Amino acid sequence: MVLSKSAVAPTPGKSGFLRCDLAHDVAFQTRKFIFTLLDQRLASECIPGRYLMLEYSDGAGRPRRACYSIVACPAAYQVEILVHRASDQGMSEGMHKHLVVGSLVLCTGVGGDITAPRFSDFDSLALLAGGIGLTLPLALIRELRGRAREQHRVPRVTLLLCTPALEAIPYLAELLALELTDHWFTLRIHVTREALYQGKGCIYRGRPEQSVLMALGECEGVVICGSQAFVSRMQQIMAMQHGKARCFVEAFSPPDAPTPTSSVDTAAVRVKVPSRGLDFDALTSVSLLEQLEAQGQLIRSQCRAGICGACKIRIVEGECRREADFALSVKERQAGYALACCSFPMTDGLTIDI
């Protein structure tokens, strides 16, 4: 299976404010926002399937950054995103509580390159989504639907969605209608937490078993979008079952910090950055990216989820615990490179180059 990086660097200078023109709930704890681009230089970068890098306050009023897929461009100089309200008082909480019509949000760039035109020559495409990870597949499906209705060739598409409950699915009626009317589209929904009396039609109870993923057939392309854990699990299974497929991944949730197993795991270790004259105590339970930023260091970063590869660093001496990342090659890892957002210091005297 060929893993394709899903993010590209934003064009320098392409940043500006967005004005909220609509805020409307479309599913349980999920809200649709439509923004107008006040800086029209962003317009050429905003394509459904790419993502916006936004800055806004979290539930406690602290500035945060996060990435959101462009689900649609409903009109000229407009973009639509979906924001699921997480329970961690993060940026999504702030957007649900305070972002209303007329509010401004700073967009620091546009990234990603998983868009519908990439798949115009594919015969078959599997879209695997976990929870609000549906946003990227939804953007692709809508674009492909438009092409199909203009009589253009589109691949056979299967969307496999894992969701905790039916009420948590944005645009469920739209997806069901597409399943019933368009021969190129197949929908399979796995409800993982809600108690269902029975699975029926395209709706199934529980998580998909490995045999379900095997039954997808020989997919030419696979797009996986969801949490870090979901993406890692699905990528491993699909690599075993569909090794020839090209795989595209996006995971916007940061990797989970290592679970402490002893007092050593919660201790501080000494980290050195000779190129910047930096020497500081770092916690083993916090990513290097967060701790370098706390030291006032400007580190290039985009997705903060191991996808884009923007925060690449090199480990000169010492060891890091590396959580799942999707951007580095085997050769880069062997050469000592790591992603700061997915790396947690382990040993004293850790020396890195940034």
C-alpha cells in the first residue's frame, strides 16, 4: 500500500480573516459554519477536500489553532466547515459557544491535497471515516456527485462510516438519498455505541470486522480520516488486505500522550537544542512541539497530528517516544528524523536539531 501525504504547505502570505455568515446545527454536537473570505487571495486555495488552518479561542478564552476540512464552497468567496463539539474545552468548545454570525476568525493558511480531481482516473475508491472524520469524505462525495451529474466519469465509491450514534451523523439524509439513487455510490454505516434493535439496509450494529474491510474488494484508492487511533488501525488493516491500493490519510486530532506506567514517565528530562542555544527541562508526557513553543521557539507546524510533516526535527542524541505519524519515510526515521508533534522526550540529555 502506497501512503500519500495528505498535506501541502500553505502558500506564504495567503492568510486573512473569515466572517461567519451562518452557524447552524446539522447533527448532535456538530455545527455547520459558512464563512466569507474577507481576503480574496485565499479564494484560489479553497477547494473542497483541503483544510483551513484557523485560530480562535478555546472554551476558557485561550488562543488555539486547529484544522477543519472545507466541506463545500457554496458561493463565490465562501467556504463551509463542520465543527464537532468535543468535551475537552478546546477550540471547538469556543467556536460552539462564541462564534456567531458576524464574528471574525483568523485563517493562517490552507493545506491538504486530497481533492476530487485526484481520483478522476480511479476505478474504485474506499472512504473510511470515523466520527467527524466524515468531513473529508463528504467533500469528495459532493464533488464527485457533481461530476457524475455532468456526465463525467467517476470511480465506484464505498463510504464506510463508524459513528457512535445515528444522531451524530451530519447530512445523514443526503447520504441515504445518494445510496438509493446513484449506482456509483455505496454507503455502509457502523453504529458503535448506540443500542440498535437491528441493523437494517446499509446500517449495521457494532464496529466493522476485518472481514467487512476485506469485502471492499481490490480498491484502487483508500482515503482514511478520523482520530489518530482510527486512522492507525484502519491503515494497518487496509495495508494487509489491499496492499496495492494508494492510501491517503488525514487525522486532525493530536496523538495521545503516552500513558504513564511509572514515576519515570512523569519526570522531567533535560533537552538541548544547540542550534538555538536552548537547554531546558521537559516533561515526558507533553509533546516536543508544545514544549518548544512554550520555550518561545517558532516551530513550523500545520496539522499537529503527524500528517503534514511540517514540524520535522532531527534527534541528535537520546531517545524519544514516537507516537503514530504518517508523514515520514522509513529512511527519514532511520536517519534520526521525527515529528515534534508526535514525539515525547524519554531520556536525559536529549539533543535535537530544529
